[in-house]
Amino acid sequence: MNEPDARLTQHRSASKAQFLTKFNRYRRLFVSKWWVLFLLGLIGTGVAWAISHYQAPIFTSVGRMIVNAKLSLPEGAVYTEELSNFIGTQAALMQSGVVVNRAHTRVTAANPAMLPHPVKLKVTVIPKTTIFQLQATGTNAAYVQEFLQAAMEEYIALKKEMRTQTSDTTVAGLTEEVLRLEKELRKADAELVAFQSTNSVVLLQEQGNTAGSYLAQLNQRLAVLKSEYELLKTLTLDQNLERRSNPADALTLSVTPIDRNTVAMDSDYLKAKQQIILLKAEQEELSQFLRPKHPKIIALAEEIARRERLLDTFRKQSAEQLESRKNSIELQIANTEKEIKEWDARTLEVSRRSAEFQRLKANSQRNQTLYERLLGTLQTLDLNKEISPESVTIMEQASPAFRDNPDFAVMLLIGALAGIGVAVLLLLFVDRLDDRMSSASELQQVFDYDILGQVPKERPFGPRGGVSLLTANDERHSFVEAYRNLRSSLFFMGEGEERPRTILFTSSVPNEGKSLTSANLAITLANAGMRVLLVDADLRKGNLHTRFQVRGEPGLTEALSQGANWRETVLETKIPNLSLLPRGTLTHRSSEFFLNAVTRKFLDEAAAAYDAVVVDTAPVMAADDVTSLAPLVDGVVFVVRAEHTSARVARAAIEALAQRQANVLGLVFNSVRPSSVDYYYYYKYKDYYSSSPQKANDRKPGKAETGEKQTA
């Protein structure tokens, strides 16, 4: 599995664990507080019964109306309202305040003896139809029926008034628009006539065509002249002379003609050059057979020299003519560009005047079209057809009002559900304020320390209601195994690390079970054959001596404050291998004692004399004793009581220990409900333990036991 897949799997597992933690927390909350749900559900039921019993009777009258929508619009008109919007508009209008107020006024005017009553009007539309069902609800049957009938009639009257008002407004608006367009049309026609009086449209068109054609010719001539000029500057004299005699340059020569003398001179120059080439070839051929002083060789040399002088003369004349031609073409380019600018201006002026004419003409035509359309609409307007798009009729008159009180059983059910809903919200709100941890998963989300063990919750025993210590044949199997698991966790803290010999037990606040946990761990260590010293270092309220039923003085207080030999104050308990150093005399100066060098010396000596030293101290938030003593021991075990310890307080206590450089080994989750989903200490296997070994030997093995033996 690659790294992204592993991360995704880990994220899903964490999300699932978090969901199960919250689910189990809420499950425990509702199971433990079921009486709140029951009580508020009962209260909601009572409220619903009172409302149903004491409320006035409710009467309902029903009527129906149908709206036949017909649209007869003039040609070219557009109607954009959708049918659903139209139906919704009519339904809102039927139950609007205007219709309701008019209906109340109408009923009062028609029946002066009938007092007004509040009536609730509801309008619904039968699906896939334009039939509206009106329902009026109130406490007076006669008034409800009269009101519904009046509401339907007032709706029809309001539609007629709106239609009349809309017709008048439409006609007035159309008339005003026609008059405005008439003024605009006259103004546009006047502007068009004024333009035509000073400009000939036909002449503008001819001028535009002529100017365009001539301007195109000028641009073509300018391009040819510029091309000819660039060639004259680029080519050599001989290349230019040869180019003049080339038929492909007929267009250039027609644009920039050359006189006959120049053509003849160019021809003589080329002939002379060709003759020199022929004479040199002949001289080279004769020199292979004749001596340099031969008359023919001398004559040829003289002739070549004469013709070269003549060629130089022709070359000078041709160069002067070529330069003159370049100057002539340059002058023609300048004149052509000037002429193009003049004709550009003429063409733009003609185009502007033509565009102005087209704009005036289009404006006049547009105003004429709108004017004719509105005038035709105004002349053919029929208020009964075009502006009246629908007809409204009463399909069913208002029915006699009938009693419509809600079902009594339904009301009770709604009340009960409402009460339970309020209870759920109340419990969730209270749970948000409660930061006490009730499961190991919640504990792991709050702290980064390992959970060394989970101790199940046991029933109090004895006159004081406390939990008794472990005994030799203790029947609380899961309770015993929890401490054995804690012992194993401390034995195997880490690979290659030395096992802690001095272990301090503390908690954040009192009554979290630290003394019981430390005593039972000491008993469990002693049962494993270790020599254990249990030290009661809670010099303010320690009571371990009462749990083991031994004397409490002298003890640790005398050893630390009066210099007594601590070995002489150690007492043997009924548990083999377990010794107890009692608290001694009560004192409130224990913090000063723990800061002395005597305390460190005592711990070192005790660690050397015993296999394990278990120290029980005061809570962290109750006194400064623990933060003074914790740095002197090998490790600290922090006890957290399920459903009792506040996460904020416990976090503050552990931070106080961390500030004093204490080595926190981990957490013990005490008093955990055995039914918790996170509690895995032998609860599901309680049948595995028999009440006595003899019964286990006498019992015949079943299928499950046989399988376990085979597995073992």
C-alpha cells in the first residue's frame, strides 16, 4: 500500500473512531437521562391536552374559483409572463390584505348585527388546473361563510377595477408615446430635407465612386514607384542596365518611361562590354600559339584598350543617367504621396456626408415605423379583448362552515414529540457544556499520554460506602484483572528502558480514586512476589492506614520533619511482601518537607531496599505537594475518573506537572462503566471466570471451552 492510500485509510479509521465515540457518548447520555425525555414529553402532552381542551372550536368554509386566461395581443406584441407566475400572482392577490379588508367591511355592512371575527384565508391551486380553492378558518361559523363569499366577490371587483385602471393608463400611455414619436418624426424629416437641399445625393455617390477609383490608382502608382526606387538603390549599374532590357519590367517602364537616347546609350554600353569580352577571349586563344610581341597580339591589345576607354565613357554616362532617374522617381513619389493625401481628404469628406445622409434617413424610417405601429395599435385597441386577458368566475359558492378542530390524538402526539425534541436539545446543550470524559476514546482525544489501564466501576461496600481493597480470593474478576493489566503496563514501559522503581500516583482533584488505585496496585505487585513499600505521602488528608487497619502515627511526617528513622515507622500489612509507611501526624507544611534533601534521601534508600515504591499523594490542584515531590520519583501515574474529571482541570494539572519536569508515565482511567464500548477488560468474558477453582474443575467443558483449550 502506497503512502497516500495509507494516509487515507488512517484518516477513515480516525473518523470512524471519532464518530463511534460521539455516538456512544450520546447513547449513554440519553440512556442515563431518559427521565428528562420522559418528563418533557409528558409535559408536552399535557400542554397539547390543555390547548385542545380549552381552545375555542374552529370552523372552516370552502369555495372555489376558476380563472380562464386568454391572450389576444396585437400583431408583433410580446407576452413574457409564465403561466406558473401568473397563477401564483392571482393566488397572492386573492389572499392579499386589500381583499381581506374589503371582505371584512362588506360582511359588516351587510350584517350590522354580526361582530367582526378574525378569519384566516388560505388559497391553494389544484395541480395542472387554474382552479383556486379558497379556505376560510375562524371561530364563528356564520361569519366564516359570509367572509369567504365576500372575499371571492371582492376579488372579482378588485380585478375589474384594476382592469379599468390599466386600460385607461394604457390608452393614455400609448397616446403620449404617439405624440412624442410624431414630434420626433417631424424633426427627423426636417433634418433630412435640410441636408438634401445643400447636398446632391446622386452627386455624392458619383464623387465617392470616382474618388475611390482614382485613389486606388494613385496608391498602385505609389507602390510601383517605391519598388522601382528601391531596386535602383539596391542593384548595381550593370544589373540596372540589364533590367531595362528585360520584358518582365514592362509595368515599371510604363509607369516610369525612359527616353530613346538613354535606351540607345544603354545598348551601346552593353555591346561594348560584350565586344571586350569577345576580344579578350580571342587574345587568350591566340596567346597560346603566338608570342606577346606578335603583331596580332599587339593589335588586339590596342583594340581592347580602346574599347575599354569607350566602355568607361559609356559607364560614366549611364551612371549619371541612373542617378538622374533615381532623383526623378523620388520626386514622383513625393508628388504622388501629396496627391494621395489630397484625395484621401476628399474621399473622407464624401464618406462623412454620405454617412450623415444614411443616419438621417435611417432615423426618419425608424421613427416612421414606430409611429405607424403605435398608431395602428391605438386605433385597433379593444379593451374587452386585448387588455382583458382573463375572466374570473366563482365555480363553487362558499360552503356552510363545518367544525375543523384537529384530531385529539394527533395533538397529543405532536405535543409529546415537541416535548421530547426540547428535551433532546436541552440535553445536547448541557452536554456541550460538560467536558467530563466518559470513555477511553474521549480521554485519548484530550491527552497525548498512553492509557496504562482502565479500572471498572465497582459498587461501594461497607458502612462508609467505599470500595474495598483487593483480597486473596477476590470475586471481582474484571476489577482484579484491571490492576494486573496496570502492573504489566508499568513493567513493560518501553524496550531497553529501566523499569521505574518509585511510582507516584496523583489526580487533579479529590475523590478520583488515586488512593484506592495506588493501594490495589501495591497489592497486585506484592502478589507477584515483589517487595513493595506503599507510602502515604498525602500529609494533609491521607487515610491509607485506615484501609489496611493499622496505626497512622508515627509515619512519613515524623521521618521528614523530625529526623526519625523511616524504617522504624514502616508497618507490615496482612498482604505478604507489602509494607506501609503511614502518613503520620497531619500537617499543612508538607510542601516545605518535600523540598528538603531528606525527602530525596528517603526515596533513594526506599528504592534500594524494596523492589517497588508506590507513593500516594494529594491532588495536584488541591496543594503544591505533588509538584514538589513529582520531580524526585521515577514516574508519575495520573488518575482520571470517568464521568467525573473535568478535561480542562485535568489538562491544567498535567501541565503543572510538566512545568516541574515530572516524568508522567501515563493515565489510569478509573471507575469506567463496564458497559462502555471502549472497556475491554474481560467484561465480555466474565463467564470465563468461575466462582471457585473447584467448580471449574467439576464442570464439564462445553464447545466453547473445548475450542479455547485447543487454541491454548
